[in-house]
Amino acid sequence: LPGTLSISVEERIPVARLLSPGGCAIDSAGNVLPPLTDPRYDALPLIVGHKSLIGIKPKDEAADEVKAVVELAKFIAATAELAELLDVQRYQIDEQSYVPSVVMIVRERFPLRDNARIRVPLAKEGKNGFVEKLMVSPLSLKVIVNDRLLRGEFIESVDLTLNDNVPVSPRPRNSLSPVRTI
């Protein structure tokens, strides 16, 4: 109708905090949001390690690597098995790695030790994408976790970026120290 004004308001819900001078956040679409002052957002994972975060401000466009981490966070949240297993505290983007990757630092949920590190490729799709490496491949995190549950071992770190092997640093369930005494 002529003379009618239509207004649409869309709430942007943060999915992660960004380690940046201003303490910005990011939503599921990759939009950079203003700093979060509400304490209920303190539990959101932190995205760190990318050079673009140094001067990022609200309304800036996030770098593709940061958007890829947001895709990873959305995939984990949408996949019940992963959401139950992975309580991610921090996503560390590794720009120096042989494969563009991100290291997830997680809170303890057996068999993952507190501060366990899980390295996955930044790419989402394909044979070398994080979907394949987390859920589908015969050497996926899902398979490794089930194996360690049967053995009663904690996992310190897993590198899912390689194609033909998956380095896993285990630690026995009752061991609090990385060194075993005999």
C-alpha cells in the first residue's frame, strides 16, 4: 500500500566469541557482531589464531577461514553424536599447518581428556573435509572414540588432517600424569 512502511527485525544470535581487541562475536551466517556483555554468552567457544581477527570490528566481513570454523561449529551442534561428545572451548585456526586446519580444544567428556586437542581440516565437504573426518571415514573421530571407550583410555589429541593414518595420543583412564611410573 502506498504510504506504508514495513520493518523487519532479525535477531542475530552469536555462536562464538572472537579473540579480537574489541571482543566481538560472530553469528551462524558469519556476521561479525558487537562485543557480548551478557554473562550468558561467556560459555560460547572462542575463535582464535587468524590474522584477520587483529583489527576486526562489528559489521566487518569475517575471513573465509573464520566462516569455515562457524560452519564446523554449526555441524557439531546439528549432529547429536558430536554435540554430546564435543564441548568445544576454543577453535584455534592453524595458518601454518601443512593442511588448512583448526584445532578444537574441548572440555572433558570421556574418553576426551580436559583440554584435549582435535585437529580437523577447515574444508567442510569432500574426502578431506571435516564432515568425512569426524563421522564417515573408517578413521573418523567417531570410530576412534568408540575404540578408546572399549579400551578405557582417555584421548589427549587426535589429528584428523592426514589421509592414511590418524595420530592419537592416548592416556590411560586412571593416569593423571603423562608419565607412567613402574
